[in-house]
Amino acid sequence: MVKYSADALNETFQALADPTRRAILARLAEGETSATVLAEPFDVSLPAVMKHLRVLEDAGLIIREKEGRVSRCRLNAGPLRNAAEWINPYERFWRTRLGALEVHLRRRHGRHNP
């Protein structure tokens, strides 16, 4: 199993725990944009969105750059890749378990193949 920094994974998962931050990341997956544009769909103030952006930036999930008075944001997928790689063995575990359950149920009900 690949080793990861516990602190980095903790920051990533903490940042991903909030639905607003996940929505921001989903929007940034479409491309770079300003903090103001990111704030538009949310029923919260721009300062509240800026706090979410700070959490995402601290976790390394986004990169923010100032262009004059405009704060531009873009996705940094590296920490997401690390989180996915950490989760992957558990996905394989559940896929194996569900496959075994399917075989058991097919045998129990007299069906051997789909």
C-alpha cells in the first residue's frame, strides 16, 4: 500500500467533508474562474465563500492567484488523486465482497450465470 502523509490526507478529507467546498471543486473541475463567480450559486456571503476557498487552498486542493482585485482559482487535483489511491483498496474489498454475495445468491436461487 502506498504511504501518504496523515496530515495531508486529514486536510483533504476535512476539506471534502463540506458540501459547499465539494460544489466549488466540481465547478473548478470545469476550469479556472474568479472567486466572485464561484460564489454566485451559493446563498452565502462572498466572505463566507472566501473562507471555504481558504480551507481548500490550505488543503492544497486549489491554487489561488490575485490579478489586481480579482482572486482567480483553479483546481489542483493532486490531493484528490492521493485520497482516491488511499480509498481504492477499500473499493476493491467491497467489490470482492459484493461479488461473493452475488455468487451465493445465484446458487441459492438456482441461477449460475447471468
